[in-house]
Amino acid sequence: MRDTLTSFVIVSIAYIISYALTSGFVYPIQTTLLPNVSEKTGLLFLPHGVRIIAMYYLGWRAMFHLLPASYLMWFLSVYGNGLDLGVYQPIMSLLACYVGVKLAEVLIDLRPHVLDLAAWKFLIISGVFGSVFNGIGLTALQHEAQFHWNVLGYVIGDVAGLFASLFLLLYLFKFLRHYKGI
């Protein structure tokens, strides 16, 4: 029970922080540099990295760990920023990430908890699959006219966010190992 609560807190905090960084830092830069790109499609969406890593380590339980934080950030985006996001979008994104990880497991024939040098490659492949499914699902939910361009925008943002998340975690752990003796 304690491990479940600890996982829930860590995943929720990581998702909220990554979403806050994306909406408070990345989106303002994106709208300044690229004003024609929709705010719904972020070109660096850090929460996708949190979702994929959580799905990799926690499996289907990650959906329940991420759901409250996903809806909290959805609520803040819809009512705080005035974005027109559908109520099913957080569920669609979580399911897409789960399916992406499972598809990568089947195609690559890896077990989800194998910790070896190929883990980061597996996360990238899972993230690409998850972002494709996420882009298709979210674009379909939004009934957007330019289907291919919207899906491509989601894929670019999700995969870039996954790379950035992995990069940030790499240096966070390196920093902690150096100063804490981990």
C-alpha cells in the first residue's frame, strides 16, 4: 500500500511539474516564436515523457496514478487558459500511451521491467507509438479539419517532450548521484 501511495505521489508531482513547465515556460516561447501554431499542439510537451515512463515502470496502474493529475491540469488549462479541450482528452492520452508501450513490447519482444542499456531506446520507441495514437485520438476528438497536420504536430511535440524529459532526468540523476552519493 505504501509503495502504491509513493508511486502515486511521485507520478502526480512529476506530471504536474512537467505540465506547469510546459504551459508556463514552453508555450509562451512557442507563441512568441511561432504564433501560427495552435496552443493545443505544443512543440515540446514534457508530460508525454512522464506518461511513457510511468506506463513503462507501473504498467496499467499508471493510468490510475496519472488520471487525477491529468484532470487537474486539464481543468486548469480549460478554465484557467481558456483552451477548448474535450473532457475525454486526458483519458485518450493515457490510453494512447499505454497502447504505445504495449505495442512496443510486442514488436520488440521486451519485458516491461528489464533494466538494461536498451531501456531508453524502448522508451523512445514506446513514446513514438504512444504519440501517434495520441495524435490520432486527440485530433479525432477535436474534429479538426487538417487531420494529418494536427497528428504530425502532436507527434513532434510529444516525442520532443519525451526526449527533453529523458535528458532532464539523466542530468537530475547525475546531479543527485554526484552530490548525494547515490
